[in-house]
Amino acid sequence: MPVLAPVHTPADPPLAPARPVDRRRLALFAMLGVSAGLPFSMFSSVLQLRLMAHGAGLAVIGFFVWVTLLPTAKFAWAPLMDRVAVPGLGRWGHRMGWIMLSQGGIATAALALAIDAGDASVARTALWAVLLAFWTTTLEVSADAWRIEQAPTEAEQGPLVAANVWGYRTAMVAAGSGALILADARGWPAAYLVMFVAAAVPLPVLAAMRPESGERAAGLASGRAAGLATGLAAATAAYAGIALLFAGVGWVLLAGAGAVGLTGSTNVTPVVLGICFLPFVLMALAIPRIRRWGADAPLRRSPSIGPFVDFFWRFDRGAIAILLFVSLYRMGDVLALALAKPLVKSLGYSLTAIGTADVAVALAASMAGVALGGWLSTRWSQGWTLATGAVLAAIGNWGFVWLSHRPPSGAALYLATAADQFGNGFAGCVFVVYLSLLVNPRHPAAQFAFLSGFAFFLPRLLGGASGAIHGAIGYDGFFALSGALSLLAVALLPLVIRLRPREA
């Protein structure tokens, strides 16, 4: 059974100071955050506006939120990344090899979206978006695992998480706003082409770095040139293979949807809600058996399944409460992202006005939220920082309700944008620290991928039904609901913050 432990409060003695963090390491994780944040808006909020401009209905735009479901399944390939090095690129280190492969994949998918910017085929656009999401997620898995290995304590995690999330949110906001302004002036192909160029920039920087010391460096070549040649061949095969895999899966899904009569006007909300409950039912059935397994149980020792079984074995029934909490904590942010840009566009704001608000306000507000969250993570207890993040995120969601009842003005848009981005930045930073400390250091990539993926699985699954939900309760009801769901997570805090894993 999980052990209950006393909660540290702000009145308790301050936490012990962490070891000084290498500034070069901070800069590296900030750059990795930029690399992962840069494409996110391009397959989410920016792509939604692009589809809207090309005549796609709100329900179809909502379905595109399901592209962001792919990162929630990253636990499926994370164990492979823990154990297998990228041929050729392993010369730069085990984690760095995967990072370089992922960076090239991001650039390749971004180029495809630029070339196919007319969206003549929604299915083809969805394929490029899924590939962009896959390689972005693979980059995040590698960077997260490396970060957890480098900083095992909460005090050490705070600065690295802040640097990484700061870079991520800076790039996400800057890329999203820049793309909208550029699309207004030069069209959608130019916006995605610039993103392709930006995504390719870190590749020579990473290639120029020295091999990682203390990392598993597999597939060593006689020199960098030989390593790059082998890496390019492996990367080409990986890009082509993954594209064919997703194209095949997409064809099967589209054929299945047509066979059951699923169209853009179908109300999928009841089905989605039913699917949301399914994981918790399965966990309730499996955990009593898992808790009885000894250390030599085959599934606990399995390279592919063992890291996930380990999480449930360590936290026992408390795992259900933890996973329910992490699902609710970012629910409001994800749901708001699904319809925030379509709402603002429907109020009469131009793409340039939306992009300018992001440049002028969102970036600074997001950075301030991340910085405050990272700073307070080293001084406050987890309970207080997580509760504060949930409240700030809810306020940001409700700001869109307020905005919808104001006449279009720059000041109103700036205020709503600032509230949303500050709350998201703060909540995102403290949430990453919390998830990192749940992880068993023996399985950093697999367990963090599972936790962070599950945290967004239910919100993004529900987000795909956002168009149908909007049709039932309107924009006001939608954003009021999304804010309330963020606050609901606070009710679980007194329980989850006391849960401690049992020792093996």
C-alpha cells in the first residue's frame, strides 16, 4: 500500500539548496525546449486556423485535436529509446542520437506541410500533422529522460524544468504568432516554410557538440563523417517507414469511420466520455493482481512492459488517484487550446491581430509564469504550487468568456491572452516537476513518457469532441466548463500529495 507522509508547507524550513547548475546545461535544455515547442502550434492551433480559412467545419477542426493524442501514446515507443541507440548518431551519445533523429523528422514533416499548404486533401494534411506530432514527441521523450538522469532531486529539477519549459513555451508562442502574421501577409505556404527552416537550424548545432560523457554511446564510427553518413541512412529509413506506417493506420481508421457512418456532423461526445472511463476500470481490475507480484515476476522484469508495471506496483491503488489527478490538472488548458483561436477569430479579430497579441503579450506572460513556477518549486511545497497553478489556469480559461462579451479591442485581447498564458506557463512548469518526481530513476524515459502522456490523453480525447460540445453549449459554456475542470483537480490534492511509493 502507498504510505502517507506529512505535507511540507510554506511555513516549514526552506528546502536545502541544490548544487549549482551548469549554465551550459541550462542553455542546452532551453534549446531543446525551443525545438519541441516550435512545431506544437503548427499542428494544433495554427493548423486549426488554416483549416478554418480553407472552409473546414468546426467539428472537423475539433477532430484535428486528436492529432495531439499521439504524444499521449509515447510510452509505447519510449522503452525502445531507452535500450536502442540510433545507428551512426550514437556517436554523439545515446540520448543525443535520438534527439538529432527527431530534429530531422520535425524538419521533414514541416516541409511537407509547407508544400501541401492548400489542404486539398484533409486526410493528407492530417498525415503530415501526425508525422510532425510523432517526431516532436520523440524529441520530448529523449530530452525528458536525459533531464531526469541529470537532475534526480526536486531542487535540481526546478531550474532545468524552468529552462526547458521556458524555451518550449517561448518557441510555441513565437512560432504560433509569427506564423499567423506571416500567413496574413504572405500566405500559408510561406508560414510553414519558415517553420521548416527554423526547425532545421538546431541540427548543425547538435552535430557540432562533443559526444556526451557518461552516456551509452552505441554504434561508434571511425569519425564524425562516417557517423553522420550512417545516421543519415538510418534517418531516411526511419522517416519513410514511419510515414508508411501512419498512412496505413490512417487509411484503416478512415475506412472504419465510413463504415459506421461517422461524419463531420456526428455527435461523438457520448462515445468519447465512455472511452475516458475505460482506463480507470482496467486499472482497478489489474492493480490487485500487480501488487502481489514479486520481483521475479515476468512482467515486472519485461523490458517493454516492466517500466509501466513498476509504476503501478510502487503506488498500488494510489496510482488510480494519481492518474485521475494528472488527467484533470491540465484538462482546462487542453480544452481551451482546442477552440481558443477559433473563438477569437469568430469575434472579428484578424490573423495579424491574434498573432500580434501573442508577440506583444503571450510570450512575456508565459515566460513570467514559467519563471515564477520554477522559482516557487524550490521554495513552496508541491501542494501549494500545484493548487496555485490550477487556480491560475482556471482564471485564464474564464478570461475567454469575458472576452466573448467585449467589443473587439486590442486591450481586451491582450488581457485575456496574458491571463491564459501566465496561468498555463505557471501550471505547466510545476506540473512537470511533480511528474518528474514520481518517476523511478531506473526507467526515466518510459515512466515519464507514460505519466506525461496519460496526463494529456483524456483532455485531448475530449478535446476532439470540442466542436460537438460547442454545438451543445456554445463558446461561453465551453470555456466555463474547461476552467471548472482545472479547479476540480485541487480536490484530489490532499490525497495525491501524501502518496509515497513502496520500496522494491
